[in-house]
Amino acid sequence: MSAVISPTGSDRPRPSSSEATGPGDTGPDHTDPGRTSPADTGPADTGPADTGPPVVALRGAVATVGGRPVLRGVDLTVRPGEVVALLGANGSGKSTTVKSVIGSVPLEHGDLELFGRPRRRFRDWHRIGYVPQRTTAAGGVPATVREVVSTGRLPQHRLLPFRRKDRAAVDRALTAVGMLDRAGDGVAHLSGGQHQRVLIARALVGVPDLLIMDEPMAGVDVDSQQVLADILRSEVERGCAVLLVLHELGPLEPLIDRAVVLRDGCVAHDGPPPRNVGQHALPGHDHVHPHADDHHRTTQGLLA
């Protein structure tokens, strides 16, 4: 990959003056209504312009995990083409928030809309790519790298035979993460960083409009972190929205439009990324895994 992430500042690609619609417009000019930017419903604009429905609109989210309240009225908006980082101490509700978005943690109260549709009416799960936190690529089932990545195409054609374009999409996703040469290898023989790359490829293979990643930087080497940064840059350039759970911004910092900081299941900050946010900079953070909100009930949604 040719993209290089600068150590400081934002080097996100911006449109030319011919693409902008006004002084405040800093986002791409999409013609696809599913990728246009929504009206400003959140804090001061720090990312793409707003001309359509949010990709994610979570309002007043309340959720309980194992009998313990985890989310206490969380509001979260992600606009098309925007990169949002969820930050906070362990147990603050970051993972539960993204799991509520993909439907694997039910909301007791609150509203959720995806691409302008109420959650109960949303069916286009192929538009969402999800990379879970700290898991093996095949979940203990013997499988090759190609087989695992291929499962990311299932929401698009269910149980129909794979077509030429599906195989080409798998090759592109594996190339993007630098794993095409390992396509025939068993995932059981991969390192932690390579497992993470395979999971990212599985999320990318469906060409999602929203990419959700739960702590993609945890436990991976520097090279894999740079691969991730390059991938996110490419996804943002084509108009994909990104929601990341992070402990530290690291090489992803130049790509982040907005940070939402959670504390005790509530939103403590929603705006520009806090300066010098590291894994020990947030109150109460001890970086113990798994997170307290990892164990949850499963309901209908992306992982169903």
C-alpha cells in the first residue's frame, strides 16, 4: 500500500473547490443517497458535510449486560464518510455501544436508526462490515484464510454458489490486507496480527458503507497497525463511514474526524479528538481484557 500516515495533524483527503458546495463543506460530493452526508444533528461539525440521513443514529441508548447497567442514555451519530472513534476506560460501554449498533446487544430503552431506517425495519446488513475484538479468525473451526474471508460475502447472496465476482472480491480484500499469499493457509497457523488482518478482510469483502471495528489495534504489531491505517484511508476515500473502538489513536489519529468519550455508560465528550489520548490517559483505565461489557445476550442483527 502506498499511503503514508503522517505522525501529526490531519491528512485526510479533501475535495477540490469544484466539489465543495460552500465554505463549510469538507466532504465528498456523493450521488449515492446511501452515502450522502446528513443534516447536522450533533456537535460542531468536524468532518464531512451533512446532506442526508446519518449512517448511525443512536439516541438515549440504555442496555444491561449480565444484570449490570452498561449504557445509560448514550447518543451516537455517525455521518456518511465520517470516521468516529469511541474512547473511554475499561467498562465504560464502548464495546456494548457498537454491539448494540450491530444488533447483538438488545436495547432496553432508546432508538436506533441505520442508514435512515429504524432498526426493526433494517435488513441491509451487507452494508455493514464488522471486525470483532480479540477473537480467532475461524472461531476454532479448521478453515483456510480464503474460506474465512469468503464468509463475508454470504449476506449478499446467501447460500447461492460463489460467482466470479465473489472470488475477485475475496482476492481484492486479501490483497488490501497483504494476505493474498497466505490465502490457502490454515488460520490456526497465523499470528495475532495476521488473524486481525483476516478479520478485516472479511469485513471489507462485502464493500460496506459502514465499517465497525472493535479495538482493531489491540495486540497487533506495528506493521499491522500501519496496514490498518492504510486500509481505513482507502475506505474513507471511497465514502465509507468508520466507527472505531480505540484505547489510543496512534497512527489512526490523522484519520479521526470526531471522538466520542464514554464514562460509566454516558457520553462525556463528543467533538474533536482529545489531545494526547493514550491507553492510560483516560480516567480509570487499566487496560485489562476482556472488557467488563464483553459478555452479553445475543439477539437478531448482523451476527445472527
